Amino acid sequence: MTTTLLPNHLGGQWHTATGTGTPLFDPILGTELVRVGNAGLDLEAGFRFTREQGGKALRALTYGQRAALLAVIVKVLQANRDAYYEIATANSGTTTKDSAVDIDGGIFTLGYYAKQGEALGDARALLDGARIRMGKDPAFQTQHILQPTHGVALFINAFNFPSWGLWEKAAPALLSGVPVIVKPATATAWLTQRMVKDVIDANILPPGSLSVVCGSSAGLMDQLQPFDVVSFTGSADTARVIRSHPAVAERSVRCNIEADSLNSALLDPAATADSEAFNLLVSEVVREMTVKAGQKCTAIRRVFVPRALYDAAAQAIGAKLAKTSVGNPRHEAVRMGSLVSQEQKASVLEGIARLRAEADVLFDGGSATLLDADPVVAACVAPVLLGSREPAKARLLHEVEVFGPVATLMAYDSIEQAFELIHRGEGSLVSSVYSADPAFIARAALELGSAHGRVHAISPDVAASQTGHGNVMPMSLHGGPGRAGGGEELGGLRALGFYHRRSAVQASSAALDALAASAVALTY
Ligand code: NAP
């Protein structure tokens, strides 16, 4: 029996694709769930409607009014949470706790921007900085302003965050007055489609403000015009395709890329095996390896400890990983579910085999029996801790991202060497530092900041309040330079910058006073 073909929403209408579409599967049971596809969809008309109708209607609202709409979306999503959890369990193979990172993380981010936007009030433009004198006459000055771009925001998203990946981008875009078209990754498109459907059905936003196109990405980038923006999250390989597309290369479409990353954790050289910093590192590494079965772009992939603590760290991390029960997330004793698909399982196993050319296996949970899951059918991979006593001689360990429950422990001889090895990741989303010494943390932040979107310092005094190495908080920047894609998202109201165009207005003080009356100062 063929399962339901999920309709797409574009051009203010629902469309069901022609043809049979692509099936989505339960990664534990192997059963087909729904289908997605967009054959026969008129992309050109849909993008035009979004740009012309959706954009115009959103820009007619003030920031405060748009923020109020975000708050209503939060309520609708909260009312439907149970359905989202069911979809996530079935389609992503995640435990309830792991689904929350995606579902509640997305709703929280939306709520955060609803609050931030409320404070922008009834303005329709933003003042960027203070007025600047341009010559002797103080009456003639320049004022930079930011206005919502007159285009669409196309989101091409990764499979691991079908909810958060939508809302962390849509919240600042809609608050800015820019209409959204989301193309979720095929493997987990169901949750994104369902959330968009709930919001459309609730009739909250003006027609054309929010659209979803599932299935093939073919032709989407071709639709982009100079004032559109594209925000991509996914692998470095696909990022290359996006960057070199004529829309970006020739039509100057603004492009944000969030790609893969070899994130790291660093233990203070002064730490001892019985120090709290050591224990905090061990707990965080285990958490990062197992949350969402390691399918987080921010997850710790490389763990740097002083050589003297290498064996102790291997033993402590391995002992905790041994307690992680893996299997069907519907079973109450299961702590870690599956990977998202058989393709991901094959890719992770291949990645582990590649890294093993340069690393030892310090812990492999693969010998434990899966709970309530058939090892042949289920896309489960148990946690694997690899290790290298000579990471300076390694290449692959600093290059290959294995997108699963895998990390590599590495020994360092001096802090200078540790910093140098971390930098071999060539730009990452996040590096976390474990130390009780504020001066060491400050030094590490300055050494690592330029190559990382975020430096997350965990010291004993913030052990209970720290938000987690891999958790992306909307008030902090998300993204990373170099290999991580060079993108920037979130960071409070900084996120609005991507969806606005900056212009310098050079005019008399009187004219700038008049301008200021309809704008609000953007402060971070
Ligand atoms: P992916 O294979 O690159 O796919 C990402 C998205 O691009 C999907 O929606 C995919 O659609 C689409 N796509 C594929 N080929 C395309 C093309 N030629 N033109 C336009 N779009 C195209 O990545 P993934 O496997 O979903 O995600 C895993 C990767 O994402 C990991 O490497 C991870 O590190 C990275 N990631 C990064 C972040 C971050 O914030 N930095 C967050 C999450 C994940 P289909 O699914 O239909 O192929």
C-alpha cells in the first residue's frame, strides 16, 4: 500500500505532487511512513507570489506586530507538541529527550524572538549606529539604516534538525519582514511539513509568508533573484554547490552557509584526574556523543587532554558510555535511539573505519545487544570512542567529521600544542574549555575565538547553570569560520542583519530627525 504523499505549500496554496514521490522511513522498524515530492509544482509562480504578496504584506506590519505573530505561532506549535514527538520518534528514531532538543529548542527560539521583537515596537526600519559627521558643517551627517530586503528567504536545511532548523531561521526572517520558503532535508521532511501545515491552518500569517517545498531541491536555487537570500545548512559538499550556483556567483544573492565542523573540547593542563574540571569534561563528552546519537553539527568530535590524563580520561569516558542503552526509542530503558537512516548508518560505519587508520578504539559499545531493535533493520550505531596518543601526526582525525556517536580522545604535551591541534579543524562551530582557572579560560577564549563561532567555558562554578557545549542558544552567535561554512546565525538581534539591507543616508540633521521618527535604534 502506498503511504500519504505530503502536500507542499507554495504561492499561498497547497499542492500535491504528481508521481509517487520519495518514501520516508522509520529508521528503527524500516517501515515506510509517508512520501514527499514536488513534481509539477510551479516554482517560478510560487517564488513570485512569495516575493510580491508575502513580502509586501509582512513589510506592511511593524516589528512589534510581526513579533506578536511569532508569539501566536509559539502557541499553535505548543498545542500540537504531542504530534511532533510522535513524528520525531517514528521518522528520526530519537528518544523523547533528544526530540525535545529539536522540537522544544525550535519553539523556545521562536518565543525568544517574539520577546526581542516586541521591544522594537512600531518601527518598520532600524537605525544602525549613531549619526556621523562628514565635514565641517555639523548639519550634514550620515545615518546608516537597515531595511528588510524585498525578497524571499530560502532555507535549505539538514536532516538532523527538522524543527529547530526551521524556526531558528524563520524567527528572525519573519520578524524582519521577509517571507520564508523552507526546503527540509528529505529524510526527515515530515516534521517540518507538519509544523508549517499547523501554522498555515491556524491562519496566522499573511498569505505567502511561510511556504514548504519537500522532496528534490532541483530548480530551487534557479528561482533566486538579487534581493533574495539563501540560508543553507548541511554538508560541505552541498555547500560548494550552493556557493557556486549562478544565483550566488552572478546575481549576488546573499548566502549563509552552516556546514560541518570538527568541534573540540579542551581540558586545562593544570587539571588532575580527581579535579572537577576533569569530571565536567568527561560528562560533557559523553553527553555530546550520545545526544541525538551524535547527529549534531555542534557535537564534540575531538577531545584534547594533557598526556598524563589520557588513560584516565579514556577509562572514565568509556565507563559512562557503557551505561548508554541503545535501541528503539519507544522502549523506556533506551537512552540513545538510532541514526536517521540506513544511509547515515553506512556513512558513520565507513567514517569510523577511516578514522581507525589513525586511531585506536578505546571504547566500542557495539557488542551490547540493542533494546527492542533488530540490528539488521534498525539504523542504530552504538557509541565509539577512538583515541590517539600522537594527534600531531594525524591528518584524518582533524579532517573527517563522522556524523554519529563518535569522538576521538587526543593527548597533548603543551597548551601551545593543544591550541595548534584545535586550529587544525580549520574553523569550527564551537570549542569548549574545562578549567577552574578564569585566567586560563580567558587565554583560551582569545587563542580560539577567531577560529570558532563560540567558545564555551565550563568551570565548577557554572557546572549546574552552563547551557551545554552543543546547545545552540538564540542569544549567542551560531556558525563558524572556515570549514564550518563561514556563516552567522542567531546572536540575539544580530540575526536580523542577514535579512536587512544597510544603507547610508546622507542628509541634513532635520531630515535625519524625520527619518529617526519612523525607525528604531538596533542595539544588541
Ligand atoms: P546535505 O546532504 O548536504 O543536505 C542538506 C540539504 O541540502 C538537504 O535539504 C538536501 O536535500 C539539500 N541538497 C542536496 N543536494 C542539493 C543541491 N545540489 N542543491 C541544493 N540543495 C541540495 O546534508 P545532511 O546530510 O542533510 O546534513 C548533515 C550535515 O549537515 C553534517 O555534515 C552536519 O555537520 C551539517 N550540519 C551543520 C549544521 C550547522 O549549523 N553548521 C547544522 C546541522 C547539520 P535532500 O535531503 O533532498 O538531498
